[in-house]
Amino acid sequence: MSKTKKPRTRFICQQCAQESQKWFGRCPSCQAWGTLVEESAPAVTPGAGGGAAFGAIGASRPQRMIDVKGADVPRAPIGISELDRVLGGGLVPGSLILVGGDPGIGKSTLLLQAADHIARQGQPVLYVTGEESARQTRMRFDRVNATAEALWLMAETALERIEAEVETLNPAVLIIDSIQTLFTQGIESAPGSVSQLRAVTARLMALAKGREIATFLVGHVTKDGAIAGPRVLEHMVDTVLYFEGQRGHAFRVLRAVKNRFGSTDEIGAFEMQGSGLAEVTNPSALFLAERAHNTSGSVVAGSFEGTRPLLVEVQALVSPSVYGTPRRTTIGVDSNRVALLLAVLEKKAGLDIAGSDVFLNVAGGLRLDEPAVDLAVVAALASSHIDRPVDARTVVFGEVGLGGEIRAVVGAQARVAEARQLGFERVVLPANDRAQLTETEGVQLIGVRHVGEALDALF
Ligand code: TYD
Ligand code: MG
């Protein structure tokens, strides 16, 4: 009965993994241009693919929910607390963690240091590099002073060889740097293609779950900052971390965008130094270190990242527009939000600002997403517009509504405490938050209800 089948090919969008029989210049699904690539279909064996991975997890019968173990997953702290925090308190055995970030940001360095910390606890760690030679990696080990005996290195890109070595070494932690360089012989497409990424990740998942090996996958990012390859990759793994920072700045932020074993609100702060990444335990101080005092347009916002309050400098430059359409450039804050706040300033605080060029920036390359930074943005815009500095010892926070009203935010007390700890003397905050707080020694609390009132208090 056996017939030799013609090898079938199909076209797969490298961005969204949509398959089609025909080639299109533009992906019919995600509308991206030029992303369809011809890949040969894998030899299909019934039950292969997803089945293999789930089989390894343990195809199980239903159990009563209350009998299922799991409320507290065991975690092994790595010993780098900024990393442990982002992971949700430590490394969960058998979990798959994808680490994305721009080239040169420090992904390999971070994972090497993590590997060294784990290996020092006596647990074998296998670091697989497909990007550099063993010698190059060794030089980096020396640089970050990674000398643990239980740390193993392998320069390899063939998945089958890696699997074989994992069988013999049986490491507690496996690090793959990077997932885009790996390939499996079963599939003809090039390393990094959707078919390869999917197959390789599924196999690594089976390995991780089957042998309870915590596995880190380094993922490259595309021009627009997403992890190269389809979202599929992000769906398959347990945790997705992004390592971010600005070029030319030593400051790095590790952020969880997905975490099956913890919150996605936490960030870890690091600084790239000559001997690897150093933890930054007081990010506020670092963010404010380069602040220029008594310049207009600069305001310290009392923000929050995860469970930690964070003080950041918001900078604005407002100048009369020479063109018909004013320019608007914002970095670190949503531009729609800024447009809204400009409209509020114009309409509710009587500032003639709508026709001006506006540039807004969050110092240190941080991104602020919470509405509590509204008032700081408003203060920075107004300060630059009227060219009067906000007192340098003042911290500002509060959400601004369309009516110009200042709304209460969460964590007011922690924000005030952070301001106090860093030596600030005055906090301008929502009146409702102010009412809940008792006057703290050394810090004057000014509750405001409206943008106009806030500007009066600040200038
Ligand atoms: P790397 O970890 O290779 O980045 P990625 O894996 O994300 O591509 O980091 C490389 C950069 O970090 C490189 O520009 C050199 C710098 N670096 C230091 O400044 N100090 C160090 O100790 C190390 C190891 C790297
Ligand atoms: Mg690297």
C-alpha cells in the first residue's frame, strides 16, 4: 500500500505562522509584507507534533481539582535577586523561559551569570551556544568571573546532539543561546524558520517537562522589537522575559511579559559594567543621578513598577511651532495619552499650548504605562511652556481626567515613602490620596483636586 508521496511544500508567514498553499506578497492573515517563506512540510506521523510534547508531560485522566498538586510550585532561587523577582521568586523546575532582547543588550551575559550562580549551588548547568565558539564563550565566562565547576559548555546547533548530551549530563538547568540557531534534522527548512522554531521548541519543551530541567531559550528580536519567529513561540513557553535598555546607556531592565508562575508586573534592574551585569537595588537613585536641577520642563514622577515604587524624571520641551502642524514626539509615554493631557491643559488650565511643538521624554529609557504619571507629564509640559522650573525637591503623581480633575492612584503611601527616602521634601498628589495619609516627617504633602490647583501649587 505504501506510495511515495511528492514532498509537499507550503508557505509560512514568518511573523504570524499562517500557512498557505500559495505565495502572497502580503500575508493574508497579519498583513505583513514579504514575510511568506516556502518551507517543506514535515513528514507527518499521526500523533506527532504537539502530541509528543504533551505525551511527555503525562497524558492523564481527569482528577478532582482538590487532589491536584500544585498550589505552591517549588522554586529554586538563582541568587540574583533582580532576576529571581522577575521570575516570580525563583526558578521552577521543568519550566521553559524565553528571553528576548536586542542584539548586544546583554542576554548572553545575564544567562551566563545566572548559570554560574546555579552551578555554584552544586547543580549541573549546561550552556549551549550556537552563536559563538566555545573559546569565545570561555572568554566571556572569564570576564564575568564564572568559575563554577558544575557549569558545562557546548558549542552546538544540532538538536539531536544536544538531546543526547542532556541525557548523559542530566543538568538541572539548560540554556540555549539562541533558539534561532538550532535545527532538527527531521525538518528541511533553515534554522530560525517557523517550522524549525516550532519543532525545536516543542522538543525542548518535552525534554524540559519530562526531565524537570528548567530551560532558558534566548530569542532574537526583529526590527519592531518582537521576538523573531511567530507568536507561536511565546505561546509555547511558560515565561517570556524581555531584556531592554537604551543604546549608550548602561542601565538594563528585565521585564516579564508572560509568566505562568508569577506576576508580569515586576521588573529587574541591572547595570552593565566591565565585569558583567550588576544588580541595581535602588533604581530610583540611578534614574535621578543625571538630572539637571532647576531647568524648566523637568519633573520627578512618583511611579510604580511591579511592587516597587520608582522615581523617574519626565522631561518636556514645548516651543512655538514654525510649521502649520505642530510636531509631537514622545518617548516612554503613550503618545495618545500625551495628546489628551495637552488638550486638558489647553481647555481646563487655560494654557495656549495646542499649537506648540511638543517633545516629551522619560529619562533613562524607561517606559511608563500607568496613569499615575499623568500629573508629572502635565507638570513637565506646563513648566516648559511657561519656562519656569518645578522645585527640584518635589515629586508629583496623580491621574488626570478629561475634566481636569486629579484622581487617586494606588500605592500612594509607598510612592511618598520612596520620595522621602531619596530626600525629597514635597509631594504633590491627588487630594483623595492625601486625605488617607498622615503627614510624614520631613515631607510636605500637597493634595490637589484639579489641574489648575496643581499648577498653582507647583509654580
Ligand atoms: P551580550 O551578552 O553578548 O548581548 P546579547 O547576548 O544580548 O547579544 O552583551 C554584549 C555587550 O555587553 C557587548 O557590547 C559587551 C558588553 N559587555 C560588557 O560591557 N561587560 C561585560 O562584562 C560583558 C560580558 C559584556
Ligand atoms: Mg548573545
